[in-house]
Amino acid sequence: MAKKSKIAKSKKLLKKRSTYLKSGERKKNRVSTRGVNRCKITGRPRGYMRFFGLSRLTFRELASKGELPGVVKSSK
């Protein structure tokens, strides 16, 4: 599991980034801090699959159990 402080920080940065993009004002030479996408279940930052919002490990586990609709193995 990811540390709660890391998860909270990434949520805060994603919120800050979205409000910045909505405002429409762009300052010259401004570097925006990049928000980190994390797995919705485990909080893992690496191996993130954007379409499902899960890490590769969680995705594989749920797909093998048949809990992800529309996902099937390519080989039988």
C-alpha cells in the first residue's frame, strides 16, 4: 500500500492542476507540478492503466477472477 501522505499529495496536485487549467490564464515560463496517477485500489503509482484506473498487478488479478466486464484472456 502507498503511504497516505503520498496519496493525499497526488490528489491535491491533480486538483490544483485542474483548477489551473480551467482558469485559462497561462503565465510565461511557468512549470506546473505533475500529478501522479495512482491505482484506485492499492495506490501503486507504477504500471498504471489509465483506461481502467488500476495498476497492472490489480488489473491482472481482477481479470483472472472475471470481475472486469469485457476483459478476456487472449489464449485459452
